[in-house]
Amino acid sequence: MGRRRRKKIIKIYKPKIPKVFTCPVCGSVALNITIDKKSGVASVVCGVCGLKWNTNVKPFEDKIDIYHRLFDEVIEGGRSG
């Protein structure tokens, strides 16, 4: 007599958004982003190089969107200057 086999459970892993990001200026993982939804302002601070950046936030934006805007700003600033 054979026994009953269980169906294998396939786990699906979803990538998680990081809480601390890589700084585009110094390259260290020390970039902290805080968003104030009431005032609509996001502040970005690097703990190593001291980079500080503030920007306005739309209601649907998240930390990763702010990080990409900062990254684009640094890249464009590096090309022209």
C-alpha cells in the first residue's frame, strides 16, 4: 500500500523596499528618508557624508520615489557641473 503524498507548497517571495538606501554621493548605505504627509515635504539625510536635501511630495509618492528623484538630481548636477 502506498501512502498519500502532500502537495508541495510553493513560497512566493516579494521584494521589500529597503528602509535605508545607498547614498549616490558617497556610496555608503546610510541614506535616511523621512516623509511628512501633512506638510507634503520629504527630507533626505546621509549619515556619512552629511548630504541634506528637501523636496515637495505628492500624496501618492513613497520613499523609493523620493530616492529616485534624488538620484536623478545628483546625476544631472554631476553632468552639468
